[in-house]
Amino acid sequence: MTVTIAHEEHHYIQRTGWLRAAVLGANDGILSTASLMIGIAAAAATFNDILLAGIAALVAGALSMAAGEYVSVSSQSDTERADLETERKALRDDPEGELQELTEIYVGRGLPDDLALQVATELMKSGALEAHARDELGISDLSKARPLQAAWSSAVSFATGAILPIGVALISPKDSVGFSIAGASLLGLALLGVLSARAGGAPAWRAVARIVFWGMGAMALTALVGRLFGVAV
């Protein structure tokens, strides 16, 4: 008796739409809020000023991230729709030319001429626009632009990240609030690197190293500016 075992693979590409926005939002939420609060603390500001700056950074940053992601991804979505409309018109006006174009794509990928023509013909019958969108334009359901998803992911992740330095400021000693925010934020960034690497199937150490490196640089530079100029930055 022959037992057939289903071959299944676990891929991560379907997560790229929301994962990129979520990682960017959380990283920016922790880093920009912490850096701002550290800079103000280095300028010898009061605790209330530090806390107010953190809360303002959370609200403004979350809204800015959502708006920025929505606008940028909407532009990508508009381009995709325009390309699909162009392709739809070409399929209507010159189906033979589009068949030849699709055939050449498959030949270029290594199929023999006859087989490439057969595959292209069958795909043109079952879903011409989908075939051209996927194989000519590189547009598929996995990579399709989703503005609302990107905006929501960015806003929520930014706010979640920004809560960390604000929460640490609330429970840390007032005379060492800047150091407490820096230490906790770097740990948060390292954890974010691990989580994002696992979600995307990438090596964790690489993600942690780059996110902590840039985090340390941003916090140190902002603290230096606050110390030198004695202003909230």
C-alpha cells in the first residue's frame, strides 16, 4: 500500500504587507519617543515636561505614521490599478500580442517554446489578466498594496512601542529617568529585533544587532544635543 504524504512548506512572504509596517512603526515608536524624552531629560527639564513630550510624541507619531503609510501605499495601489487597466486594454485590443508576450516570459524562464506557448494559451483562457499581472507586472494577492492595513499596522505598532519609554519614565526614579528610558528602550528594541526576525524567518542576531546599533546612536546623539543646547529636541 502506497501512502501519499502531503508536501507542505511554511513561507513568510504573505506577512510582508503588515510585517514591514508593524516593525517600522514599533521601532519608530520606541526610538523616536525614547530619544525625544532622553534629549529633554538631558536638557535638565522637569519630569512633567519629559512625560508631556513622550505623550505628545505617541499621539503625533502614531497619526503621522498612519497618514504616511496610507498615502505612500495608496500611491502604490494607484500605480497597480493603472498598470492593470493598461494590461486589460492591451488584452482587449491585441490578445495575440499579449499571448506572445506571455509565451516569451515563460521561454525566458526556461520552458521550451512549445510548452511555453501551451502554458500561456491555457492561462490566457482561464485568467489572462491574472496571469499577466502576476508574471509580467509582478502583482499578486501576496504583494498587493493594502493602504488601510499598512496605516492601521503602523499606527498601532507605533503607539505600542511608544508606551514603553513612557511607562518606564512613570516608574523609574526621577533623578535617573533618562538612563532608565535608554536601558529599557534598548532592551525593547532588541526584543523587537528577535520577534521581527522570527516572524520573517530571518536570523535573529542580525536583526538585533542593526536595530540596537541605530537605537544607541539615535539616543546618544539626541542626548548630546539636549545637553549642549539645553533645549527640548
